Amino acid sequence: MPSNSSVALHPIVERVTQRIIERSRPSRAAYLDLIERSREQGLNRPQLSCGNLAHGFAASGEDKTLIKSGKAMNIGIVTAYNDMLSAHQPYGRYPEQIKIFAREVGATAQVAGGVPAMCDGVTQGQDSMELSLFSRDNIAMAAVVGLSHAMFEGALLLGICDKIVPGLLIGSLRFGHLPTILVPAGPMPSGLPNKEKVRIRQLYAEGKVGRDELLESESASYHSPGTCTFYGTANSNQMMMEMMGLHMPGSSFVQPGLKLRQELTRAAVHRITQIGWDGDDYRPLGLCVDEKAIVNAIAGLLATGGSTNHVIHLPAIARAAGIQIDWDDMDELSRAVPLIASVYPNGAGDVNAFAAAGGMPYVIRELIGAGLAHADIMTVYGKSLEEGAQEPVMDGDTLKWRAAPEVSGDEKMLRPVAAPFQQEGGFRLLKGNLGRGTIKVSAVDPSRWTIEAPCRVFSDQNDVLAAFKAGELEKDVVVVVRFQGPASNGMPELHKLTPPLGVLQDRGFKVALVTDGRMSGASGKVPAAIHVSPEAKTGGPLAKLRDGDIVRVCADTGELAALVDAAEWSARDNAPAPEAAMGVGRELFALMRLHSDEAERGGSAMLAAAGL
């Protein structure tokens, strides 16, 4: 494959990267010191007592003798398997397969532990969605518990979806001295076309079709094992892992059940045994995830129009590795990185069509070739990220890699940097007297990048739906949903509002959403200023808004403002926050709500309390 290593970095990418390096210097140095000490002095198998070791391999069957000898790598498997979540159902048989693959190269493997795997698709719009963001911290802590047993010299992370990959990474980065590879399971085959799914949802919102028709449509969309095929948070996770060099090349979007899928898992198992600390190619997770890798993840997010959730998850992941990033970094990078993919909800095709058009190998090659991504990062597989610009194929029974296609297989789906869908990425930072927020514009028509209209203020998304059904929103309107931040109720996604707001927009009204909550990675054509910080619960200015105030949301100028006389605005009292809700275990997460930091830092009580 031709080398792009001589390509100069884009000046904005270089400037932002250097700024992150300088800002992170003290915390990154402390982190690197931690992982160095963890390798040399921390818990590991030779330091365990005989009683500790005996407990650790008591149930390991045919692997017991080799684990007992201490002469081979023992791989810790951290799995997010459950068979309710379609993306994770394929993982059920992975541990036994991984153990077989490990034996092929003289190693062993054990399940270190399981982590929760919450499905935002199931909980979307339900009270239990208020547990969703905080499940990321729970996952991180569960991963730490599993790896804390000191039985392992390497780790394989089995996880795909929304909070799960960030949680697995955050937890595993505290064991950053271990070589670690993330092992995906792939998307389900394509089902009902996305445009048809959206049409039925909007008809249901208008009361023109019933629940039976809606359920049939949804069942035809989400129909089998594998990740949902729209380009939401789960598939954006997979994209980021490829941009950071933490997957085997091109492994994100190979469907479950295929021979190729199994061989990619085998390759990951064999590879982890080659990058341990006993050899001459030691690649610990904490060195793989550096400032350049984080910038690559941001660049990939912008270039592909990825999920809005990652403007919260990426700062949290970075903090776990001693790296400090903020929304200004993302906003500046968005001015340099063009949008080169158009995957639903930004376009018509799904991730299977994206992969068929060239997928991540094509994206990686294009970004490196244009100086928009760092090639010189430590990947889990090769000399640089350039080797990630390869797609896996089966040659008979043998897994091989070939160079990414030179030309996109479908320019409605994937384009070169020289001819992008948009000259800038899909992210904008908004700020003004309502605070700081973000907006994803990759799916929003430029004619709607600026909305100025009277606002209607709510504190519950169900009240928005009731107002819509009552015809109260049939006008130009900025719908404000406040008290939805981490401190209020765990920052739920408000994707439930997308169909009714889409209906209003289709009827010709100027519509926008402003919230201190989140939208799903499937947020689409309605302009939405989200993650507004500081949140209303902690005294943020959204608490000052009143029905009828003129609100301006402008992605062109980066403005988020209430057009209210400054003296009147200053004199207003904040609206009182609703009482914390009980039920579905939300009360058990009170500690996380109480101590969570702001969205721009990652919305994490765990990281805040740890001083990271």
C-alpha cells in the first residue's frame, strides 16, 4: 500500500493537537507514571499468593496447568454479553471461541467479568433512560472490578453500543499497562429502508397510523442479531475504535455469523499475544490512547457525521488517559475536517451500504492522505494507522487484508476529501447568554441552521408530546426542554421528540430544540442545541427562560441566546427544579446526579470524584 507518512498535517489539526498536548501535560505525565508503576510494581500474577492463584485458576479446566505455570499470557475477557440487546447477543459464544483461539498460540483466556449493557433503543423515551448516561460509569467500574484480579497480561473487550465502549475504555485505561484490543460483533443485515421507517414514525406522531403498523415497521427495521444499522452512537463507537487503531483493521462492520467475522476475532486473539510486555513489541492500551489518537477519533466523528453523544463520551475517555479536551477543540477541528460520509440519519443508506462503499478503510486512507488524521499513532496491529486503511477478506479459509478501494463504491454514501458532502464537519459549538451547547448540522439543511422564534418551555419531554397533540406547537417555535442535565435526571436522550418536531418542520414552521439533555445518535433534520451547560439544575441560564422569549439558535455564527433585555434578564429568578423522580431504580443513582460534572467534561461523577 502506498505510504502517506510524508503528508503534512493540516495546520488546524496540528494546532489543536499541540494545544491538547500542552493542556494535558501534567495530567498525562501523571497517567503515564501510573501505568509504568502498574507494570513494574502493581498487581500481577507473580505477586499473587498461592491461595490467590489457586482461586484464580480453580475452574479453568484444561487451561489450569498452563495458567498455574505462569509461562504464557492469560487474556482477560471483559464482556457486555446479554441476549436482550441485539448488538451483544452474538457475544454469547465468543468466550469459548476465544479460549480455543488462545490455545492455538499457546495462551489462555478467562472471562474477567461482565459489564451492564443497557439498550437505549429499549429505554428510549422511558423513565429508565435516566439511568443511561450513568451506566457508562457503572460499566467502567465493572470493568475495573474484573481486571483487578491481577490474573491477566492482556485484555479483550467485548462491547459495541452507546455507553458500553466508552465505559469499557474508561475502566480499562486504569489498567493501561495491559495490551488491549476491542472485539466487535458487527451490524445486523439491512432491514426496512430508513426513509420508510421515518415516514411511518411521523405518520404515527400525526395519528394517521396505529400502534400495530408502527410495531411492524420497527420490527422490520430491528430484526435480527447485530448492531442497529443506522449511524448512531453504537456504530460511531466502532468508527472511533478504528480511527484510534484499537480494532483489527476493517473489522467494525462485518456482519455476525460470517466466517470473516470469526476469523477477525481469531486474529485479535492471536495478535494480543504478540504485543504483551514479555516480547519486543509491547503495546499497552495507555500508550495507544494518546493525544493524537483522541484527535483522530474527533476527526473521524466529524468526517462521518457521527453521534452527538460522543461530544460527552470523548472528553470522559480522554480524561481516563490523562488527556484534557473540550468543545472548542472539536469546533475548531470541524472547520478543517470535511464531511465525507452520508450515512442515515444524515443520508439514505445504512452502515452496511457504507461498508460496501469502502467504509472505514476508505475513510482512514482519505483522512491520512489529506493530513487530517495522525498516521503516527501506536495501533494494536501495525507500524501506523496507515495499515488500518485495509479491508479484510477471506481467501478460501484464510483471512487476508487488501488496500482500501481507490474510488468510492457509492458517492451518494462516501466521497473523497477533495469532493465532500460539506466542506466542514458536522459539529458546531454554540454559546451565548444561554450557556454553551453543541449542534449536529450534518443532517440539517443549511436553510435551517439559523432559527429565531418565540420559545415554549418544558421540564418534561412528555409535556412536549402533549402540547404537540393538542396543536399548541403549530407555529414557529423553539422548544426548550430544561432540567434534563446530569444533575437533574441523568441527562436522558430526548429522541422521542424527533418525530413530532419533524412533523412541525415538514408543515413549514421554523422549529428548533434547545435542551440541557441529550439527543440520540440518530438525531437528524431538526436543528437541536443540546448538552447546554451549565445545566438548569445547577443555576444555568436555561432556568431563566419564560414562554414567549425570543430565542436565537444559529449554527452559522455559533450563537445560542435569549433576545431579552439585559437588565430584565439579570433580574429574573431561576425557575425551581422538579423533584427528583423515584422508580426503576433512579433513586439509587442519586449519588451520581449529586456529584456529576458538566457535559463538556463528560458528565461523570466518578471521574470528578477521582480528580481526573
